[in-house]
Amino acid sequence: MTRASEFLAIGLLALVSVSCDKPIITFGDKNDNDSEAVEVADDHGGATKEAAPLPITRVVAPSGPTYFLPLTFAEAATRAGELGRTVFVYFYSNADEGCTAFEREVLTDPRVTSLLRRTTVPIRINIAENQLVASMYGVRMVPDCLFQLANGTAIERLRSVLPADTFYSWAGYYALGMDNVAIARERVYNARSQLADSLIEKRYYDDAMAEYLWVWDQARALDPQFLETRGPHLAHRLGQLARGHLPTRKEIERRRDAAEQRLLLGEGTHMSIRILSDLNAALGQPEATIALYDRFRRERSDDPLASEWNYLLFDTLREAHRYQDIAARSDFLQVIDELFRTAGRDQPLTDEYATQQEFSRAMALHKSYLANYLAKHYEVLLGVGRTQEAEALETRMLEVAPGQITLNALAWAGYLTGKPTEQHLEQARRAYELSRRRSPAILDTLARIMALHGQQEEALSLIDYGIRSVGGQEEKRMLRRCLADITTPSASPEAPAIVGTNSIPDPADK
């Protein structure tokens, strides 16, 4: 995965999220893994196991789903690697009534169609015309649906006719590269995290701490990918609990110190850096992460991880206005270019969605993530005085995703530098007008920049209007915080809270 892909991965997963409330079902024989691989001779005369990239007849049946691609296994794997997707292989027979029903009731279901088009490279294989391939892949009955990674590793398969709802739910996981073990673990992690939330509501703080820490420790040992995507949120919940619960704070510090020790002894990985950063953020000590970053660069400059810190700590360094550390990377501009390439490759396509409304929502979300990630790099360029490059990036962003989302992201980036220009004020005004004066987040940006430009009375009037107009309590709280920041400015600006974030009762109130 490229660095730019990592920047976008968490956000873009929202485009392919699926429900998690389906019953657990066992598909196929879990002891026949060898049937999903082919023995081939290696260079030393031995045998290795790998999925067979065999050429197959390019046949698409005239009836049924029309989105299957006329590709061989090898071509589908190559395409999947380029797109960052999985391969969906549908083994079928024209003479089988089950396949006919499956295609009619499941594979042409709008949700299933949209999911497979957006997240996989779908191919189909007629077993009557490709008996050798079917045999090598252990196809015993049809329909048989195989999900595999671009490198040929099998993920899971669905071997029976299933209702569209059930197929959609499980296929959504498999399309993301998750097998049944990973799905089960994630459900356990989520369930125990929710249990901890409920225990906190009942003020059972010791028990809640134990549940959160179990999830953290198990995921760190077995599923680092879970911590990579959910770690910041889990650490945040721990940090909220730790504010009034000393045992939780001590446990966080113990894990933070262990990660620090691993790094200083040369035993750490990029995950150790992420864990350290998340836990320091939970403790409200981002400066401790930066202090270790500086120490690591001094004492272990020859460590391969030394060059990764300022990438992995992008947001921490940016929020501390350590812009030069980020921009000093030799590949900084290449990362921006890759972000554009990744965004273009992952842009939703109209024919991949069941309805125009679904497509419009996906496109808006896509533009929002793109604008926000690129705006962070725009902020860095402004922070180091590379004005011409910042202006070029601004132009490029508005060409790809014009509108209020990008304008607000650019204006907010200017505000975060502490020195927003007249241009940023104009961007915020335009975004506010394009939103028809209905977006509390854009109003927040505009009011803050206006206040910094000496237009405090107008800013206060706008905030008052916003507080009276918005219906949600979270939006009202955001604008009240904006009002407080303008009337009592702090040393450094903070981003408005994400609407919808749940708060944890302070254990000190017990």
C-alpha cells in the first residue's frame, strides 16, 4: 500500500461499509484449504503452493449479470493489484437451476451489484468449459463464489445459494480482504468495546478499563490492522476514562512506556510509533511524542525507522506547527501527486451505484476526504512559506473537486497556520454562500477567520445566527465553543469537534 493510499484508506472504507448484524454462518469445509491452491515446481525442483493464474476461456453468458469482466485469472489479479481491490470469481454452470436463481435473485440485486463493481474485479468461469481450472480450485458444486487477494491468496468462498441480504453482508467483508477469523475477531473487539461503554454509563470504571485494555492488547498482538484503523478511537475512549480514573491512566502510561522502550532499543516497528502517538494523545501529551521523535533522530539516525517518523507523525507534527519537519521529506511533493492519482482511481463511477442518490452521497464523501487530506499538505506548504507551490496545489484541488467542501478545507488550513490571508477569508465566504448559509462547520471557519481579520462584531453576529438556526445539540456546542474561542482567544487554534462524537461521564463525578 502506498503512503497516499494509507492516508485515504480509513476514510474511503466508509464508501464500502456493510452491516454487521447478520448471523455467523459456516461456508464450505474449513479443512480443504489445499483445494484452493495449485502445486507448482519451484526453481529448486520442489513444490510450492500458490493460486493458479491459469488462462481461461473469455466467456460471458448472454443472460444474467453483465458486469463480469472477460479476464483471465492473471489479468484479473493484475487489475486488482492496480486498483487496490480483491478478485471475485464466480464459478457457474448454464445448466444449473441454482445458478440461474442465484444470478436472478442475488447477483443482480442492486446492492450486490454496486458492492462487487466498487470493491472487486469480478470474473466468471463456466465449469463445463474450464473443467481443469474448476478442479484445481476445488469446485464441487455450483454456484461457488471465491474471493481472493491480488497476490492469489484465497480469502473465503460462498458455496451455496444465499439470500441477497446474507450474501451482501458477508461479501462486503470478503471484498475488503477479511476472512471469517478476522470478521469474528472484529465483532468480538466491537462487542467488548461496546460493553465497556455500557459499563461506564453504569459507573463500573474498573470493569470498563479491563474491557478496553483487553481489546487493545489482543488487537496489538493478533490484529495490528485493527489498531491501525480503530486504534485512535479506542485510545481516545481510554483517555476519556483516564481523566478521572487513575488506574486507567497508569495502564496507558505503562503501555506507552513499553512502546517507547521498544523503539529506543531498536526493536520497534512503524506500529510502535502509531501506538506511542495514540497513547500520548489519549494522555493529552502529544508533546511527549514529539520529544521522543527528536530524541530518536539524534540517537538512532541510522535506524530504518528514522525516515518514517515524520510521515507516521504527520498530524502530530502538523498540529504542533512543525511544518519544516514534514516538508523536508524528499518525497513530500510525490506524496501529493500520489494522493491525486489514488483519488482519481478510487472516484465513484455512476454505473457502480444502484441509485443516483447513492452515487451522489458517495461522490460527496469522496470529495470531502480528498479535500481534507490534500488541505493538510496545503497547510504545510503555507507554513514553510512555499507560497507558489501552495497556490498550485489549491488550483489543482479546485479543478478536481470544486465547491464548498474544498473551499472550506482550504480556508480552514489557512486558519490553522495562525495567519490566514484575505484569500482564505474569501474562500470561507464563498463556501458559506455555496452552502446556502446552512453549514455550521463552514460558519465556524468563516467566523474564526473574520475575527482574526478584525471583523469580530460580524463574526459574533454570524455565530449567534447559527446557534439560533441549527437544530442539533452537537452543532450548537461547536458554535458555542467557536464563540468562546473568539471572545477569549487561545494560543493556538483547535479544530472543531467532530459532530456525533459521544462523551464519557467523568469518573471523578462518581
